[in-house]
Amino acid sequence: MKIIRTSLENEFESDVLTGIFKEEGIPFTVVPHHSEAYDGLFQLTMGWGHIEIPEEYQKKAEQLIQDYKKSLPEDTES
């Protein structure tokens, strides 16, 4: 089985997407890049983490992620 990886920005995004995937019946695994042994070094270089999804759910998962990101307010920096 081929696995698709999608990066996660932070723990909040991880929680939201895992909730959405559970509701939709999409199997997933969240892989945070934090390591106590290296005091978070991997998160600095690789980002917060990623979520793994079986390839057969790729299109549905990508659409759900896209819909979630569209629902976020745009940055309002002046």
C-alpha cells in the first residue's frame, strides 16, 4: 500500500484534520517531528509534522484539506 504524506503546520492543524478524517472514515497516521532526545531540533528543520494517508484516499483527503485551508481567515497584516 502506497502512503501519501501531507505536512502539518502545527498541533492545532493536526487536531482539526484528524477530526475531519475521522468523520469521513479516512485512515491516517499523524507523525510529529518532535523528539525529546534532540530537544525539538527536527521540528525546526522539518516542520511540526506530517499526516500519512493511504493513496486510495488521496483525492478525498486533498479536497478536505483544501476546503479546510480555504475556510481559514486570511492574514490581515498591515
